[in-house]
Amino acid sequence: MSTQIGSPALNIGIFALFVVVTLLIVYRVSRASNTASDYYAAGSSFTGPQNGIAISGDYLSAASFLGIAGAIAVNGYDGFLYSIGFLVAWLTALLLVAELLRNVGRFTMGDVLSFRMRQRPVRAAAAVSTLLVSFFYLLAQMAGAGGLISLLLGVKNTPGTPFDGQSLVIAVVGILMVIYVLYGGMRGTTWVQIIKAGLLVVGAAVMTVWVLGLYGFNLSGLLGSAVENTGKQLLDAGNQYGRTLTTKLDFLSLALALVLGTAGLPHILMRFYTVPTAKEARRSVQWAIWIIGIFYLFTLVIGYGAAALLPRGTLTSANVNDAAPLLAFQIGGTLLLGIIAAIAFATILAVVAGLTITAAASFAHDIYANVMKEGNPEPGMEVKVARRTALVVGIVAIVGGILANGQNIAFLVALAFAVAASANLPTLLYSLFWKRFNTTGALFSIYGGLAICILLIIFSPVVSGGPTSIFGEATDFSIFPLQNPGLVSIPLSFLLGIVGTYIGSREPVNEAKFSEMEVRSMTGAGASAAVDH
Amino acid sequence: MSATDDSPGGSSALDATPSAYQEVQRSPEFVSLRRRWRGFIFTMSAVFLGWFLVYVLLSDFAHGVVDTRIGGTNFTVGLVLGLLQFVSTFVIATLYVRFANKNLDDDAEALKRRVEENL
């Protein structure tokens, strides 16, 4: 990470071009988005394919692009699990969640969770969970930006001085993101995602073909060269997770969190509201699965390509996220690095914008409009509150990003996935499919899932007692052996939903409301009429 | 513009006519739609989750199997199984979209109209 390569001026120039083009588009598409439907859901006016591309843009974050390529380059086969888990997870979203959510809700995850429950407590819980998941995800992206900057722009971080060049760049990313969200709303943010997804897939495709071309399109030859060049058994399982039973269980835990987390990520769920019907939501996921799947096949080649082509010793556990940009420089020189670097920045910027609008919508719609104003906010106030929230989220993201700069990115993303899989997915599935599920059950699975996840993380080797821990090796209060809490927290959250439902079973099931939810979820009845308000 | 019309008990219009939804929910057409739809999605979910778990457990605990090279190449059984996860994901997604377009959408649309006429 200490070596600075390429031309900072070129890197900045290409990135600035992206910013100018996207700002122009945001300016052109943003109307006076003063209705909630327009601001949060772009008036549900996107088509399935457009939304599918935007979903890919939202989902293929810096962790996906830089993280997976790096994990494969350094750990080989074990890194491949990330891409498989992240992709297979989309079937959960396609089969069990997307269309039902589209038919039942309008703007937020809380719309669905609270549909047949007592509004205020369940909406508050849904918002707390949405804000927490989005916050962890946001921190990971912002922290990722810092690391990338030192490599690409030649801006170094001087320890002990918080207001240095890297912090400045994090602040610029934060301010740009706030501008997109404030002025563009969901419509502008969606177009930013679409452009970014296109650039990212094309960039990855160019690198993939280039690397394969160097090996005469012989994938087996590339794999062999990766092993030869690194001297590591990158094709064998277990490089990262194979050593002990604990690490093997960690692999299982990670796999579970990945495959069940996606369908509980609020910023992904919210994207389904930008299309008019369940059928378009289905098409969105279909498109997203193809784009994301093909992209992850590219990262497989890029990851092994980095292992095969970078001089031995270039990649260490400290700069694993730099594998893709370093490979770009190795094969294509300054220009390709500049392009890939700009794409990586665009990725961070776009994902952060998507997270911000989700957090803003959840606060304004669930907490402000429905908990504080009991569903009757003054006209126009809800969107005003959403814009103010976006501003606050921007400031929090900048400050958090500066503080988290240099932290372990994968940890923050895995935490977001684990919380989403524990707190959100069980609650969503129970409320959609289990008639007796009630308010107490929902509160148990949301708050229980959140609490278990966060406690297990705090007492895990990620936070203390290990060589890569936040508090270092010297401070050790880790009593939970796994890095990822999913293996314990996900089943427990499902169980808590059941326990809570039985504890709260004196609360009568709202038969009429359940019928309405079930019929609406499967037919879309009532959903179109509601949009015109 | 707010979502108050979604709140339970928040809108008297919906409370006054709960039967539109309940009537449809009890109709044989809806019951049949639900049975076909759930049969498909629950079966497919079990298949893909089970198959994913098999892949993860093999990668985790059966290194002898997944590390086996295929032919004289550098491809391992694990890599091929992993790529097959991609294939199965594409296939299941395509099957579901076809199934839903062909067997669910028209019936759902008819039921939706029936509800909205009676709201």
C-alpha cells in the first residue's frame, strides 16, 4: 500500500469525468421530487431491466469488486466462496421476497414488516435495523475509499493527523454523494447506479479478456501459473479456512450469512419499489442475477490473474484489496489503472449514495412520518425530513469513514450481512408466510437478532485478541471463537421469532389484515391504487 | 402521499370492507394459485439451499474430494462444483421466471381485478 503507482492526475481526471457526467444526468432527471413516491421510489417508473442493472450497481460494491478479486488472489479457492454465496443469495430474493415485498410495501422494509402488526413498535424496530445495517455497510465503503486513495492518488495518510489528504478525499466522496441524494432522490441515484454498473462490468470484462489473452485463452494454464508464481496451493481448498475446526465452522458461518443476508439488505429491498409491478420486480432480479453472476466469473479470472501476473510478494494480507488495480497497472499500464481506479471510486460513490437514500427514507418514512406523526405528517414535510436525514447521514459517513480508515473492510461488510440475515430475513419471511406471527414475535426477531449479532461480534476475535483485531493482539476479551456470527445468530433469530410469537399469543391475529396482506402479496391488488395519492 | 392507507386500523375504508380480500383468499382460484406458487418456490428454495450447503460442506470438510484434479488440467472438482453453482443459479432463476409468467401471472391478474372491483 505504500507504493504509489500510475499517474494521480490521470486517475483524478477520469474520476472527475464520471462525476461531471453523472451530476449532469442527475440534474436532468431530477424533477421537483417533492412527493414521497417520487423521492423514495422514483415514482415506481423504472423498467425491470433498468432496475436490474441498478441493483447490480448497488450490489457490486467495493467489497465485491476489490474484496473478492483480492481474496481469490491471496487465498485462491477459499476466496471463491464469497462470489458463490453472494450470487446464490439472489435466489432467496427472487423466490421468496422480491415480488411479495413489491406488492405489499411502498417505500421501506418497515412497510412490509409492520403491515399487519402494531405500527409504531414494529416500524421503529425496522428503522433501527435498517439504519444499523446501512451504517455498517456505509462505513465499509468509506473505509475502503481511504485505502484505495493512498494507492491511486498518491495521497498518503500520516498517522496521528486526522485532517490529511485521505480524509479530504473521503470528505469529497461524502459531499458528492449527498449532492446526488439531495437533488436526485431515488431517480438520480438509480441513474448513477446504472452508469456505474455498466462501467464496472465493462472494466472487469476488459481485464478478464486481457488476462485470458495473455494465456492464449487457456484457463487451466492461468490457474497453473497462479500456483507457480505465488508458490501457494491456490487451487486447493482450505488456504484461509482449512486449518482448524474453528476456522472450518467460520467458513460455514460466513457461507450462511452471505446466502441469507442479501434478501435482508434494506438498500437492496428498497430498489424493488422503483418498478411498477411484481412482474417487473421479477425481471429486475432476473437481470441482476445474470449481470452479477457474469461479473463474479470475471472476478475469478481477475483474482487468479493477479496471483499469476503480479511479482511474487506484491500482494500481502495488508493490501489484498489492491489486487485488481495492481493487476490493471501490470497488464495495461497507467491508462488501464486510471480507468479501473475511477471505476472503483465510482463504485464506492454510487453504493454510498444508495445506502444514504435508504437510511434517509427509513428515518423519514418509518420514524418521522409513522412513529412520531402517527402516519399524518404535514404535507411535504416527510420529504424535507428525508433530505435533512441524508445530510446528517452524509456527515456521519464522512466522520465515520475518516475514523474507520484503515479498518478491516471485510469485517464491516460481513457484519452488515450477518445483521441483515439475522434481524431482517426471519422477520420478513415470518410476516409473509406465517399467519400467527405477531408484533411480539417481530420485535423479538429484530431486536434479538441485532443484539445477538452485535454481542457476538464484540466478543469475537475480529474485535480483540487476534493479530488483525481492531484492538490488536494484546487486548483480549474474545470469548466467541468465530469471526462471523451467522452460524449462531441466524438460527437463534429464527427461533426468537417463534418464541416471541408464543409469548405474545394473547394478542389476537388480525385476520382481515392477514388476508389482505396475503392476497395483495400474491396478486398486487390494492398496490397500484395506493401509488396515486 | 403518506402510507397511512397501509396502516392496520389506520384506514376505515379498508376496515369497512375486509371481505373483498377475505372472499378472494377463500376462493378456490386463490387457493389453487397459492398451492402452485408455494409448491414451486418452496421446492426450488430447498433445492438451491441444499445444493449450496452440500458445496460448502464439501469445500470445508472433504478437501480430498474438492482438490482432485480433473484429467491432466489444473481444474479441480471444487472449481467445477463452484461453477455449477453459477449454472444452477442461472437455471433456477430462468425456470422460475418462465413458470411464473406462464402459470401464475394471468390467474393473479384475474384475482387482482376481482379484489379491486369489490374494494
